[in-house]
Amino acid sequence: MAELKHIPVMLKECVSALNVKSGGIYFDGTLGGGGHTRQILESSAPNGRVIATDLDDYAINRAKENLNEFGDRLTVVKSNFKNFSQVKDGLNINGFDGILLDLGVSSFQLDDRSRGFSYLADDEKLDMRMDASSPVSAETVVNDYKESELKRIISEYGEERFAAAIAHNIAEARKLCPITTVGQLNAIIEKSIPAKFKHDGHPSKRTFQAIRIEVNGELDGLYGTIIEMTRGLKKGGRIAILTFHSLEDRIVKQAFRELETDCICDKSLPVCVCGKKREAVIITKHPITAGEEELKINPRAKSAKLRVAERV
Ligand SMILES: C[S@@+](CC[C@H](N)C(=O)[O-])C[C@H]1O[C@@H](n2cnc3c(N)ncnc32)[C@H](O)[C@@H]1O
């Protein structure tokens, strides 16, 4: 396989948002190609540490090799970042100075056609698992889920207006033979979308996004994880989250709002009875987006939004 590349999105913005400092301790929940981790390690030299997680063996092995020069300043754990507290406690870490999440898939995953993430690889098997040991692949979702579940997933996670037709045509097609390749699914989607609506990017884009989100449980528990992670910061520590579609961005925005909200008692009450306390302040009232120079070299940055909050 040719050497695959992943250009880290808003690298400078992320490291600056995290206020990375020498000797600090950081958590990168989405190691990927290690671009952000490398920058954090360089900016926290000589003794800053990064704990990084990923679900993907290829990403883990490659990043370990490429970041070898940092020695024990980097600890890589194969884990879902949603196991944040377990990883933190397992390593006896009291609190982090900064936490980064760069959500979604990496260019490695999309560009390695054999992983089945890309709708451009007709002959490949439907897979889309970030963690190859997970029992649920895109093939499972497409062949085993009820038509009504498929419709909900494609509509909710893909924001696809023709979700009902696509789900129905999948359910009909699989009665004849299992749907196992990207090409088979592409053909079903293609015939489910009326010609006059096919101008909005590749017809399979939204459905593939939806199935990928389902396969990897990308939105499940994300809200609670953000709250938990923020509580795992030292006072003044920062959490920075990069999202690539509106569903994720909404979750981040709502979680940050919840953390920022102070007492919610009726103003007429003389004392607080709700016990709600502000846990963080939102640093980015509006999300940061990539600048023109970055967009020229990295089209992936186009839909990226960076939101940052600080533990109080
Ligand atoms: C956009 S890439 C990160 C790229 C990385 N920041 C870099 O600079 O190269 C996202 C990575 O996060 C991983 N990932 C996604 N969801 C995850 C989760 N819940 N737990 C752990 N890793 C996850 C993916 O496998 C992928 O490698």
C-alpha cells in the first residue's frame, strides 16, 4: 500500500487554544496520524506528556513508530476515548492541562480503500470499522438492521431527505442477495435519489456518513464524555474539540453550555437550592474555522469547527 498521509486540521489553532506549556500533561483522544500529538509534545518540551488513545490499530502502530523520538513522554493506549476516566485513573493522573478531540475519520481510513469507508471504491467490501475487532461492520448494518432502523439512521445521521426510499430499496435488494460491496450499496442509493436532486455532491455521501456513524457509535455517549473529560481537567485546563458535521458540533455546543451554566434556581429564591455550579467557561463564543491558506492545502478542513472551553 502506498504511504498514506493525514494533514492535521487547524494545528496551530488547536495547540494555541490548549495553551500548551512546558511540563504540561495532555490527553489526545483521537491520535490518528499523530500530527496534533506531535505538536503538543514539541510545544510542551522538554518534559510535557501526552496520553493518546485511538481505536484503530493501523493509526496506533504508525503513530508509535513516528513519535518514537518522544520516548516515555508519550503514552499510547488502544481505547475508545469514551473510556477517558478509566484510562486516566489507570495511569494515576489527577488532572490534565489540556484535552483534544479531533472527531471522525482520518485520511488514512478514507484513503485506504480496503477499509470500505469511501464510496469511491466500488469493489471493496462494506466495512467502515475504525476498530477492526468490533463485531458490527457496515455490512451488518446494511443487511441485518430493520428497514425502519435504517431509515432513522440515514435520516438522522446523514440528514438525507431520501432516507425512506434508500432504506426501502436496501430492504428489497437484500431479499435477493446480501449487500456486501460498496458498489452494490452505491447502486441502490443512486436509484433511490431522483435525478434532479443528484447535484448536491456524490449521491452516496450522506448515507455513507450515516452508516459510518452507526458502525462506530460516533455520537453515542459523546455528550456525557465531554462533561466527564472537562471534569478531568485541572483548574484553568482547556478542552478543544474539532468537529466535521453539524450533529457533532451541536453536541459539543450543548455540552459546553451545560458546563457553563451556573445556578438555575428561580431568581426569587433567597438561596440556591439546585446546587448547579459553573464548571467551565466557553472560550469560543463562535467556533473557530480554518483560514484560506489552510483550505487551499487541505480540503478536509472545510467543514471543521473548533470549540474550546476552560475548566474553572
Ligand atoms: C480525524 S482523525 C485524528 C487525526 C489526528 N488528530 C492527527 O493529527 O493525525 C480521528 C482519529 O480518531 C480515531 N477515533 C475516532 N473516534 C474515536 C473514539 N471514540 N475513540 C478513540 N479513537 C477514535 C479514529 O480512528 C481516527 O484515527
